[in-house]
Amino acid sequence: MRESILNEKSPKPNDEIIFSIIGDAELLWKQTFSYLSDNHNDISINWKYSECGKEWFCQAVKKKKSLFWIQIQKKNSFSIGFPFGDKLEPIILESTLPGSIKNEFINAKKFNTTRYIAIEVQDSEDLENVKKLIDLKINN
């Protein structure tokens, strides 16, 4: 079982806490949120504490629709998970996403009609894929 880093209910995560954990990934974190504000400024970002999982996660929402979740599960990185319904399968498979991400989607366990793509953001290539997934999610 994985151990969450942000597992204390108090304090709520803020930039100082987050950046002290993600270290070298701070620039990627800032670029992710800069991309959102520059291209999709109608998205709200909310930190939530899961009593069940005993961890904090960040949820991005547009008009009550969850776009993605961000988790910090280990030092020097963060992960972003995107839920996609079955209707988006052809769009994902025809996209310019790498084959590894497409395969992750195809092989992901379904929860009702939803499958998840998760990316551990560690470099600029990961960030570019996150941007593509954000755009896919919002535009479809």
C-alpha cells in the first residue's frame, strides 16, 4: 500500500508546503497552473481531504465536472489523474498522445464507464502530455 505524504488533516496544503515536498518539480507545478490560467481560466481548483484515504488531493472542476485530480505521493514529483468516459475512447486513440498513454487507457480498469489516465509529472514531456489531456478533457 502506498504511503501518502500529505496525510495530516491540518494544515491545508499551500504553496510553501507543496514546494517543500515536490522540490525540483516546482517549476512543472507552476507551469501546469499557468497553462490552466492562460488557456482555461474558468476552472476552479480545490484542495480536499479524503477521510477514507487519509490524504489531501487537489481537484480541478469546470461547471461541476471533475477534470482531474492531483496527488503528491512522493518527493520531487506529483501525479495527475484524468477520468475519461468510454465515449472519448476514439478521440484519445486518434490523438497525438504517446502510445504508452493510449495503452494505459485501453488497459485501465473500468469504474462504471470511466477509465483513468494517470501521469507522474517529472519532466517537460510529461507536462506536454498533461496539457494535451487537459485540452482533450475540456474540449470533449
